[in-house]
Amino acid sequence: MSLQLLVLATFCSWASGFRQMVRRMGNLCTRVSGASRALLRCNLYTAWKVLLRGQAEEVEAVEKGPLLLLERAARLRDKVCKPKPALQEHWDEAGVESIDLVIRGISGEILLEESGARSRTPIKQLVQKIRAMMDDLEVELVQLCLGTTVLNHSAVLGDYVAPSYGQREMELTFLKLHGPAVTVEAKSGREIKLLDSVPKPGERCHFDRSYKFLSLGGFEQKTSMRYVMTSNDDKATSAEQVMWRLNVRMPVVVYLNFRSSFHVRYAQSWLDEGRWERSILESTVSSGIPNGPYTGPVFYKAVDSGILDLYGSECGEGTYFVFVDVQPSS
């Protein structure tokens, strides 16, 4: 009898240990799966939290996010396999490979003569040449026009210009905007400013906090990117109230970098209503309390001109970070 009890106890102990091992293996598989999905979404910090900390809510969060790594591969494919300019067929039908371009000021004086301009000549290249001839002229204040049409800096000549048969010369008009391309306002009256560039790692995120950027992620690589320095006390603004207002005078792309997946939940309703889209740009990493270091989802929206209202997120983690690309690529 005692032998049977001993065998039964041993079996029960072994079965209990086996069940525990199965649970641990299941937990490990869940962590690995969640970390892998986070990597596909280009979120290294979340992958680390899922794999090492085993935070279930983070696994659930990455399950719902887009596969950013696959999207990035698709963007790279589109960049390498560049589409033809919008009016390329007109160039081909006219038998024109290049034209001599004349750019005049509003008073009629010739500012730039560009011989051999092709359909794929970047507008940005022409803008840079004009800017090089003028002192203290910010690139975003330069606009080239064909009639009443303003040429986007991220486009190419063939997206706007369609030469006729045998045409060898064409004119564009140069306009200089007065004042900054974007102005910013905090509805609370607290300090806010559009900087001329993005901060460097180790520099402050806000006027009223000592929190610092540990990394600028994908924002650091773009020379046309600007950072909106804000006051973190605006974090108490309701998601139904306007927190900051941007007055946009030319085509830009505005980016909102939230501090975490948890943070973005408070703003999800107005992000959806405003048709903000998830970006493939790598998030910043910043210090702060209570849950820092922070890194989170990035959303973006292209704005041609006008007023852009940014609403509150009413989150104790802080305000989101705002970046503005004044020379957005296609």
C-alpha cells in the first residue's frame, strides 16, 4: 500500500512539473512570437519588453499594429523602382528629352537659367540653386510656379511641365514667402516654439522639464525636419480640446510621436477622425517619469496649407512630440 502511495505521489509530482513546464514553454513561445511581431513593426524597445519582461499587454498591442518592416520594404521597393513622372507621356509624344529652363522673379528678372533640364529633374535641385544665390533664404520659403500652379519641392519637373512638339525652352516663376512656413500656438498660453532643426541626443524635450532625448530615431536623418518645442504641462489637455494649433503656409508633413502604445489610446479617436496614418519612421527615445524611457507609435499627416489643430491626450506620461518636415518627399 505504501509503495502504491509512493508511486502515485511521484506520478502526481511529475505531472505537476510537466504542466508547469508546458506553461513556461507556452509563455516563452508567446514572448518569442510577440517579440518577432514587434520587430516586424520596427519597434525594438517593445520587442525587448515582450521577450525579457513578458508583458502581456505589449504582446496584445503589437498584434494590432501594422507590419511596419514589410511596409518599409514596400516603400524601399517604390523608391528604387521610381514611377515615371506624371506627364512623361507628353514628353515622349513631343519627342523632347530636355529643355532649357528659365526661372524669373515676379518683376521679370532672370534668376536662373538651367540648360538640359529633363522630365526627372528634381524641383528641389532648382530650389537649392536659387537659394545658393541668395543670403539668409530658408529653403521652405522658396516657391516655383508654373502659371498659378505651385511646384511641390518633392516632385520632378515632368510632374508639372509638358512641353509641346519641338519646344526647347520653358519659363517658371520664383516666389519668396514672407515669414516662416509654419507658426505654432499653445491654446493654454504656455511656451511653444518651432525650432530650426531637431534636438540632438542629450538635449531637452520640453521648456518646463529636464527630460531629454536619448535618441531621435528616424527624425535625426532628415535635414528638413523641424521640432516643435512645447511645455509638458499641456499634458492635462482633454482629448476633446485643442492643445496646439499650427498655421501652415506651404505643403508639409506633420508627425506626432507618442510616448508609448498606452499613450496613444487616449488620442485614438481624434487620430482616426483626422485621418492620421501610422508612419514607418523609427520613434524617438526619451527620458521621463513615471514609465521612462519612452518610445512609442509615430503618426503622420500631409498638410498643404491652413490651420491644423492638435488635440490633447490627457495622459500622465506627458504630451506627444511634434515634428514638421518642411520638404516632404513623395
